[in-house]
Amino acid sequence: PLSEFSSFLQQEGVSYPRAEMSMRLGLYRKSAAFVSLHNSLPDRTFDMGFNMFSTMTLAEKQQYLGLANQTLLEEAPKLAAPSLTLPSVVDHVAGGIVTGVKSQGACGSC
């Protein structure tokens, strides 16, 4: 796992002070165990991988979460869902409707 951790840091362009490396490696190992467990589930509907959040503490991750203006969500109109028969799987990336997953930084919309 140490070589995978080093490769991850290089791929993500992340560096940490020497004093934090042990803690960050622990966070990476915790993420790796979670990813491995999820990806081993036979009935999963998606695969997990690593990203910039894989070595972040909870407090660091929380800086990226949450709608910046909560009242927008509260004031949004509530719509009734129409009764439709929908396919069980739709791949909007393959259909060219959306792009693949990528980091949007700290926009605050998630």
C-alpha cells in the first residue's frame, strides 16, 4: 500500500508535510479498505476509486460540502413526479449528455 499511496499522491499532485504523512497514509488505507469492500459487492451499481478526498480529514472534506445558500433549496418549488416506465439503467456519459466525473473544487453546490 505504501507504493500505491506514493503513486496516489503523485497522480493527485498532493504533498503533505513530513509530520502529517503517517496520518495521511492512515486515511488512505481507510479509504482503500472502503473502496475495496464496495467494489467487491457483486450487486453494486457503480465502481469506486480514489480522488482528492481520499486522504482528507472529515473537517477538510466538509469545506467542499453543502449548498452555499440553503434558502434556495427551501424555496424551490416541489413538483410531483409523473408516472412513467423508466429503464433500469441509463448511461448519460455514453449518450453524450454529460461528461465523466471530475473534481469541481469548492463550488459549494454538492
